[in-house]
Amino acid sequence: MTVGADGQPSSAASGSSGDFDGFFRSAWSPLMRLAFARLGDAGAAEDLVQDVLADAHRRWAGLSGYDDPLAWARRAVLNRTVSRWRRAGTERRALAVVGPEQERRSSGVDDPTADGLGGDEADPELWAAVRALPDRQRDVVLLLWFEDLPAAAVGEILGCGEDTVRTHWRRARVRLATTLGVADTDARTEEGR
């Protein structure tokens, strides 16, 4: 991929690189929304998405043959946020051994469950509640609700069936309604079945 004078990907490169440029432009926003929703930190989300897109570029010869390369990229974002949380947890445990004073002075350890979303993002209470859901329920909410993907596409990304997606969706709605103190009688009725 070549970069133009404006710092943006240039389609001056040959063949498949031009295809990647289009993929890059169309994938950036949905991947950023997904990463931000998982991490709650715009800077960390941008770093993660850049890494995923760099990997996609390296693998573009194979990925370009996929029916939906964006599904691969979404899955990569989800996997990397889990890896990031594990790494952050390991760092926090190590800092706890060093001592509380060192932990306070330390910087760069992100808390993926922090309530503050910053910027002009929507209701921090909602985002905190979404991030507090069990992993699979959170992924379904992010992909089905925030990304507005059909259940079949969500199932493909997560490696499960549509019925499983719907089950996680119902359970997540019940938990969110309870956590946020709102009535969701549809979800409660469905959950009781």
C-alpha cells in the first residue's frame, strides 16, 4: 500500500492493494466503534484497529478472497481486546506485588472497565453496563445492536449459530435492563421460556 502526500492510503498501488484501500476506508469506522465499545478508550481503540488493519494488509492476498473480510477483521478486534485485558490484568497483578506506591506512579495500564468514555460518546452508564456483561453477551450486543448486523453475520463472526446469538441477546437485554433499572418486558418474557 502506498501513502499519498496527505497521509491517506493511495490507490496508486497496483491491483489488490487498491482493493485493500477500499476495504481500509470502509472498515475503519465499524472497527473503531467495536474496539471503542470494548475498551472504552479511543486511543487504545485506534491503536488496536491500526494493528488489525496492518495485519489485514499483510494477509490481503488471502483475505481478499473471503466472502466478508470485514467479518475477519471484526473477529480480530474482539480477540485482541481479550488479549489486551489479559495483559493488563497480568500487569496489574505484577504491580500489586511491587506495591501500591509503585502502582500509583505507574502509567500506561488501561482499565478496560473504566466508566468514563470521554468525548461526545453516549451514556457512560450504558457503556459501563455493556462492558460488565459476560464476554459472549457483550460481543453479541456490540455486533447486533451497536453495529446493526444480522444474527447470521454475528453468529459467523463469533463462531456460533443464530439461535445461540439470540439466546445471548435475550440474556444480555435482561441483565442490561436490571443493571440500568429499566423495564424490558419483552426480554424478561422471552428469558422465562
